[in-house]
Amino acid sequence: MPSSSSVLVAGGGIGGLAAAYVLARQGLPVTVLEQSSAFGEIGAGIQLGPNIFRMFEYLGLTEAVNRVAYFPPGLGMNDVRTGEKVVRVPLGDTARAAYGFPYGVIYRADLHQVFLDAVRALPGVTLRTASKVEAFEQDGAGVRVTLSGGEVVEGAALIGADGLWSRVRESIVGDGKPRVSGHIAYRAVLKREDVPRHLWNDDVLLWGGEKTHLVTYPLRRGELFNLVAVFHSNKYDEGWNTFGDTAELNERFAQAVPQVRELLGKIETWKMWVLCDREPVSNWTRGRMTLLGDAAHPMLQYLAQGAGQAIEDAVVLGAALRHTGGQFEQAFLLYQQARYLRTGRVQLTSRFYGDIYHASGVARELRNRMFQSGQESAGFAGLKWMYEGIDPQRLFT
């Protein structure tokens, strides 16, 4: 689908680069506008369900991802106060047998690098840093984006992949600030040699407690150990890279089992971010402008699907453009129609799973007994609709 004018992508995170990669593979020139001075990712580990590995296979990125991913043998949940096992689901061959693809974990920066390398290897992609999108307008022929320095960049269309605080969303949806969940996440990464043997666990393990939980799992083929501690808090600080309050963290986990408190004590410096999302919407497109990833459907992290849904978005967007022969306005509407119910379900289910992880009182007892009985579709099995994913070969047929 040759075009004399680039598709502009606002945001050079995982979702923005995935979109650039998909469209460039289809012959469209793409310009990525990243506001930071360099392309990169902050954060720690993320989980990758079988639905995301299905996208990697379709995009020809499986080998590159596998080189830096880790494939845990199981996915489990323990009670943070008693230490009792609530549920454990085997992964590995079990996941492959159920869905045809594995369940893995990866360092966020490593996944971003996979997409960055893939984009750089393609012709027709322009990567720009220090290019913050301030304003934009469109007509029947294209879009014009004004950068913070005053430069005007023209393109055939604009994809807003500019995250939770998206300027493009503000123009299209206009729903104000994100919804603050009242949950705060502290994240840290340890080297393997800094984790005592009795505290190491090869699984993705969640310690669920009253308004708190801790998730741990290895990263980079087992070279690192990822920790994410979440608890309810009234503190609020925008952004992803704020230093956390260790005293508050320890206070929230004061009733945790000894091994959890010992793990938390191994971290000298934590980075903190406030967990936010938005209400699902059915429209995130206007003319030649559309949204992708967190800009379209920000979600809490309890299903570990934020990056994955952005990658799915990119695949569906590419299929819609191919199906319409590059008619942007028609393709963008087709794309959002195919995505908003699935992503909305992930958004709402993520909130619900936060309640399950942080249950107290009778709800906690009920959760433990139901999951321990083996008669309920707990965790991995209960999310079959999500992990089965989408079939890129059958979109719009």
C-alpha cells in the first residue's frame, strides 16, 4: 500500500513501535514521534500470555523474544499471611497444549528493544526523539502535527500511542484525567546472586493479602528476579519513576509471612507508580486519527495484559488497513469496532482480579476455599477467553 505521506505515530513505547513495525511491513512509510531524548522503556518485568506469543509468531518475532524471555514452569498464588497455597497452575507444556503457545515473562526494556531492532531493520521508518506532540489538526487529505518546539510535521494519518495521559485521546475522547485506583505499585529487580536460595522461586508467584500483594518471578533466562509489591494508598504521584517510601511499604506488609518480609528487605531502593485506568469507551477514532494501547484502553496490571493488548491492537490495525486498501478513515473505524469489546473486557476484568488478589474477611476465605477445591476455574483456566487471543489470519474475512 504505497503512500507518499507517512503515517505519524505519537509515542515510541512498545505499542507505538509495534504499530510502526506492522505498518512498515505492509509497505507504509511511518514516522514515530517520541517525546523523550532517546528510545527506551522504564519499568521492570511483564508477563506475556499465550495470546501475545501468538502475535509474535505472526509478526516473525518469536526467535528474538525467546532469546530474552523466561518461561516459568507454573503460575501460583499463596496467602500472604498464612503462607498456604491458594492455587497453582502448571505452565510450560500445559499452556502450549491448551493454546498452542507458551506463557512467558520478559524484562520490559528487552521487549521494547526487540521491537526497536525490528523497526530499525525495515525501510521506510523514521524514528524521531525529542519530538513531543503538542497539537494536531486534520482534513480530508491528511494530518498536521505541531511539536513542542513549533515544528509542523505532516502525515497521512495519526496514531496516538502516547499512553495513559494521551494528548491525542484528550482531543478525540475528552474524558479528562485517568481514574486513580487507589493502588500503588513498588517495583524492583534483583540479581540472582542477591536472592538467597530459600527465597528463589522459578514460578510466577503471587502472594495475595488484604489490600496488598507481592508478585515475584525470574527474568532474562533466570539471571534476574523481579518483584512487584502492590498495596492500597492515598498517596498520589503521577508517573512511573518515583522513588517509593520503604517505611510505608514495610508497614503495609507487616503481617506478611517471614519469607515475604525477608524478600522485601533485600531491596534498598524501590521505584513506585500509581495504578490508574479509564472507563472503557467504544469510540477512540476521529477521521484520520485513532488511538492504540494505553491511550485507547488503559488497564490495571492485574491481568498483565497492557503491553499485550497494545500489540494485538497493532496487528488488528494493520489488518484493517490491508482490508480497506489503505483507506485510513474506514480502516480506523473497522479497527476500533474489532477491538473495543475485547479490550473493555480486559479493563473491567483487571479491576475484578485486583479485588480477588486483595480480598479480606469472608471474601478472602471464600477465594481460598474455592480455588483450593480445584472445582473452580481459577486464574489461568478462568481466562481462556483472553489467552486464546485473536487469529490474525481470519480478521475481517
